[in-house]
Amino acid sequence: MSTTTVTLDRVASVAILRIAGDVTSASEGDLMAGFNQAIEDGADAVILDFARMEYMNSGGIGLLVTLLVRAQRGGARLLATGLSDHYRQILSLTRLDEAIEIHDNEAAAIAAAEG
């Protein structure tokens, strides 16, 4: 089983959380730490980059819901990029795609976040 690695990058007021490995309930510490740091640094939009994600289970979906709630409470937008067709379908089935803005690539996500 792979572990989760979260790297925080910035483009202006947009934070990018680059997520690698598996996203499960065990990923909570890493994801929340990265998200909290992004918000503390003043990000008003957070892009979740899933391009290097290997696997996500229901615990990972639950973490996305938690991130979404925290973003909404903090007045930040939550966007996603790098999702495979499989995970796009899962976000559609769970209706998370209605609250998390999904983009085809990082440039589109950054443009939407800045716009």
C-alpha cells in the first residue's frame, strides 16, 4: 500500500496541493495539514492536483467532503485537476463535482481560480 504525499505550491493567491499515492482515511493528517497551511498563507482558492494519485477509496471521498466543508466555512474555493475518468465518474456519482470545480488541467484550474 502506498502512502500519501502532499506538496504545497503557490501561484499568486491560489494554493495547489499536489497529491501523490493513495488517498484514504489514513491520508487525513497530510491532507489537512497541507490545506490548513494553504489557508493560513492566505489562499482564497485551493486546487487539488490528483495527477499522481494512485488510488482513492470511500475514506478518501470522505476527506474530500471534509476539505469542501472547511473551504466553504473559510470562504475559499476548492478546485480539482488531474482526475482520471474513473475518479471523475466517482465524483459525479457522489455529486461532489457540483461543489468541487473540476478542470482538465492545471492551467485551466489556475485560470478559473484567479478569475
